[in-house]
Amino acid sequence: MRDLNDDALGLSDQILVWYDEHARALPWRVSPSDRASGVTPDPYRIWLSEVMLQQTTVAAVKDYFHRFTHRWPTVQDLASAEDGDVMGEWAGLGYYARARNLLKCARVVTDEYAGVFPTTHDGLLKLPGIGPYTAAAISSIAYDLPETVLDGNVERVMARLYNIDAPLPGAKPQLKTLAAALTPDRRPGDYAQAVMDLGATICSPKSPACGICPWRDPCLARSAGKAAELPKKTPKKPKPTRRGHVYLAQASNGEWLLERRPDKGLLGGMLGWPGSEWSEAPEPTPPFAANWRDLGGEVRHTFTHFHLILQVMVTELPPHHSPADGHLRIAANDFRPSDLPTVMRKAFDLWHGQ
């Protein structure tokens, strides 16, 4: 393996030259030319984008980011938002604990830090929902501190640049050490974004475009003809399958019966249809006694740790039915399918398609 100190400065300079010409235009990013002229990134926008980008692609995040920053331009605006409004805007983006932590963090920054994000890595780690990666990304990109930013793109670039055969996730500490050795004191924020851009646009998971890579000559995996094989990953265990029921009830005046899910757990704090537990053999648990009928077809959805199959049951909501605790009658004019998480919207789409 190449000595970590051999040419770190040269490699950093090479990719910064490449980044100055090829940086992606992203709605939360300050371009390298603007940054050189003295424009500084908004920590609120960097934080918001990094939380949204966890386990999600740039393409999926852009529209959400535009909507959030249009509706809540500052961290103080977000802190004063209604929980249900934020959860509704987040619907469809997945990993809903992020949205709950988003609100908690915004309120802590507003109430305890006068609306100003901490300027150190350790200070950022004290905020709700901010772990080592997010703290490093904010420190580097927003405050131009030489923190080591290691996302999936950077892991892939490091594994190929140094020809690391050890599989992920076990190789993470080694890859972080390599990434840290390359992180420069000059323009560390631009450098972090440059490596992420390199992984996203050139050093892609499949068919990397080695011929136009600024690091093609020093890349050990390219020299060995192994670039497309790396990084290796430890095989994942098969995901189990769980089943459940959801109950869609609509009144003659268009009202729907929904529930606000508990804050903790999957889809926490989100609107959804009343339903059974999710297990291998769930018992039907309709929200009230009625002539429920099977809509036919199934809703299938995959979460991080399991596959889910839902049976959709429907009936007419009685005009004067009083919802049980946790259930809500939502007027037709107030109901927006887009406020539902994806799995619940799939159930609505199945009903709507009948």
C-alpha cells in the first residue's frame, strides 16, 4: 500500500482543481467560485441537507429541500413549526426518526444556542440527531474545518484509491484513517465535497469512469484492474417478511378515519391508517365493528430490516362514529395523500385505483 504521507498534498490539490471545474450545482451548496469570493455556507442549510441525505439520494432530496427551505427559511422558523406540518412535508422521504430529530434539533439550536449552530465538531455532537458523520460534514462544509467526512461515496473512493480488499462495514476504520490522511488544512470543505462528487459522478458503484478520473494515475485498484470490484461488502442476512392489516374507512361526506402513530417506532409521528401489528401471523384488529371487506391485492413495502405485506380492508365510516383514542376524523378537504408515509399511501392508491 502507498505510504499515507507520500503524496497526500498532491492528491488533495489534484481533486480540488478538478472540483473547481466540475462541482455539482446543488441547492444547499456554495459553489467553489462563490466560496473563493467570500460567500460562506449557511449551517442551517448544510445541516438540513445532510439529515435529508442520510440513506437517501440527492435526486430524491432536492424537491424536499426546496419545499422545506421555502416554508421554513431559518432554523427558528423550523423550530416554531407544528409537528404535524413537518411530518407531512417529510412524508415519502422515509426514515421518519430523522424528521422527529430534525424538530428536536431545531428547537435546541433556537432555544439554547440563540439560533446559531455550534461551530465545533464536539459542540455539534451534543445536538439531537447529529452523529459523528453529520457533525464532521457540518464542521467541514459549513465551517471549513479539517474534519474527516466519510460517506458511502468517500468509502468507495478510498477503497479503490488504496486497493483495500477488506469488506465493509469492517473496513470503515481503515478507510477513515486513509481519508483523514488526505484531508487538507486548505479548503477542507471544498475537498470533502470534491471527494463526494467524485464518488457520485465518476467513481460510481458500477462501471467507474476511470479514464476521466483526476486520480486515475495513483489509483491502485485501477492499476490492478479491480476498480469495479471494490469496495467489497460482507453479505447481508436475508430480510424477514412481516404481515399486517390496514383499515380504510371513509364516510359519505368524504371524511377519513386516520391515526397519528406513536412518536417512537417505525413511522413515528406520521399520519396513517389504523392497523394491526406487523408480525409473521398478525391478528385482525379493526378500529371499530363493521362490515369490513378485503379490497383485494396487497401492499408491499421494504423497510431497512424487513419486508412488509399489508392486507387492505375497507368499509364505510358511520356518520356519527366517535373515534377511539389516537384516531382522527379528517375532513375530505383537509386530507392530503401526500402527507402519508409511502407504505400508507400505497394502501390509499390501491383503494383509489378500484
